[in-house]
Amino acid sequence: FDGTSITRRSAAERSLAGLVAAPNGATVLPGRSLFHAVAASFALARRPASAWLLSPWSAAGEKGRQEVARVLDKVELGAFADHPVDGLPLAQSRRLRLGQALACRPRLLLLDRPWHGLGRQERQSHAALLRALCDDGLTVVLVEDDLETIVELADHVVVLDRGRTVAAGSA
């Protein structure tokens, strides 16, 4: 990444270098607000976990709180900042994961099937959000099997079959 081998780097070291993945896994920090979930990502990307766990808001600071609010607005969740992460609809949960990744200030964002399980309209909305992020200068590597959305979204496509490249070029 950026001319340096990252093969043996930890996830934290990769994140600090600007390579961030948005997970599709289970809810993080159950019982907490969306704001708190994104603030945790923001703080953990900048300080050791022990410092954040002892004093999360001093780790983020006022500037951090403003950044977290900006990220939530960017992923269209600002109005839900105080809502608990538990029980979020799938589309909002996917946006929360994206917000957590953006809070780490990535230069390269890795996404694995970010709209899997969403309806057509939700996929289009998420694709528009990703396009806006790319237009703002973020590089996104996307693993996706929804070819219709990929054709609408991607600048460059690589098609793999069993780990081998079978086609590459513009959509």
C-alpha cells in the first residue's frame, strides 16, 4: 500500500496508514448510540484502546465530536445520532459501518458487498453515497456481485473467477 508492503502489518497499523475496511459483521457496542459507535472508531483510530476505554470523550475531544457529527451527517445518519445501534434496519446498519470506517479517515476504503441484502432502491442510494465519497477523492475497492450496480458505479472493474483475473477495464 502506497509503495510499502503491508502483509505483516496489524489491522491497527494498516488503519493508521489509511487503509480501512468497513465490516459487515455484528453490531458493535450494543446498547450504545450511533454517535458513540462512530466516536469509538474515531478515538480508537487515533489512540490506544486502553486510553479510549478509560476516557472516551477526552480521547475524542471537542474537535472529535464535531468530526463524528460530520461523519454521521455524511452517511445520512445525523438525525439518528442518539438512537441505539441495536435493532437498526439493515440499510442504516450498513451506513453505520461505513460511518465507522470513515471516522478512521481512510485514503483507501475496502468494502465487501456493502449492500448485500438491501432492496434495489436502497442499493442505488448506497451506490450514490459511495460515488459522492469517490468524487470527494476517496479511493474505494469494492467486492460486489451486483453487476447492475457495479456498471453504474465503478470507474474500473476487475472480474475474478476462483481468484484469477478474467477481465479488467472500464465497466
